[in-house]
Amino acid sequence: MTDAPPTTGLHHVTNICTDMDETVAFYEDALGWYTVKRTQNYDDPGTPHYYFSSTPTGEPGTTVTYFEYPGSQGAPGPGASHHFAFGVEDEETLREWRDHLREQGVRVSEVKDRTYFKSIYFSDPDGLVFELATEGPGFTRDEEEPGSEEIDPFEEGYEK
């Protein structure tokens, strides 16, 4: 452990989209989230910067933001995000989310057992991968051999 000052946890995540209208529809309609702020990228004036939150007031830790760059195309690799995950209470809630997302026309994986939690995977309109994960059993459970229970989240593909 270093002598680094403490943090309070994850504040927000910022991503890039190609069409803000599609991204707004995804967050509001498919996820039921709130658009809590519409502004511009202060480092690139004129570029839309929208804030989406799972709560109406957008507290830190509940917020995802997007810059809109039409025509941009990213690829997974160093310096890029692979996916990000949001928590749900339990497997029953996870299955309710899976069914809800399918009703919204979102392609979503089956429930996957990730050793430390169970989860589902789906993508936003630009292909950014989301995960919804249960709280338990938690990261205190160790594998017999590290990495021995690693599973590709997309090995079975999406079910609609």
C-alpha cells in the first residue's frame, strides 16, 4: 500500500458515441435511466457532452457520460475500455433485467457464472459492452488456480 491520498470511489465514466439521439434512447428507453445534464465538452467546445444516471439527480457513482463524435470508430485495445459493469442486488433481479432488455430489443447474453458474481452482457448502440453483475458471492472467493475459471462472456453469443 502506498501513501497515496484516499479516493471516494468511482465518480463517473465518460465514453464516446457516434449518435447522441441513439444513445439517449438507449439510456432512457432500454435502461430507464435519466438524462441529468446536457452540455458540451469543455476541452472541445461544440462537442455535445451528455450525462446519464440511474438516479434522477446524478450522484457520483451512478453516472455515465458521453461525448458525441459522429463517424468515429473505435476498436478494443490498449487505452480503450473493454466493458463496464453496474451492480444489481441478486440473480433474480439480474434475470428481470435480462428479460426487460430483451423486451426492449436489446441483444443480451444468458446469465453467466463468473465465480465471484453472476452477470449478463449487452452492448450500447455503438457496441460498447455493458455488464450487470450481482453483489455476491464477492471477490473474497479465490479460485484453486488463478485464472482457471476465466470464461469468455461472449463464448455462447447473445440470445434474443
